[in-house]
Amino acid sequence: MPDAVRQQRLLALFAGGWLLLNFPLLTLWDRGITVAGLPLLPLAVFVGWAILICAAAWVAEAGPRDD
């Protein structure tokens, strides 16, 4: 993957993560619901955070394709 494309994808992940972990969207998860005994807000934050880390690692470690 060319460096310019990798940088654009990482920047898009940063923007998406910023939106995901920002106040207006976090209020969507602030409910009195529990999932497997865990409150919904912390669960959503940690799952979203883990997905962002996995996606960033996948983009950063993507090697060149053999076409």
C-alpha cells in the first residue's frame, strides 16, 4: 500500500475515533442498560477503542499487494 494511501486511511481512522469517543455520540450509549452485567457506556467505549486499535494496526501493517 502506498504511503499516501496509508496516511489517508490512518487520518480517517483518527477522525472516526475522535467522533466515536466525543461527547455527542457517547450520550447515545449512556443508558441504564447492562450487557452481561456490564454497563452499556463503558462496554461501548472499550469495544469501540479495541476496534480502532485493530483497524489502525491492520492499516499500518498492510504490506504491498502481489498483483
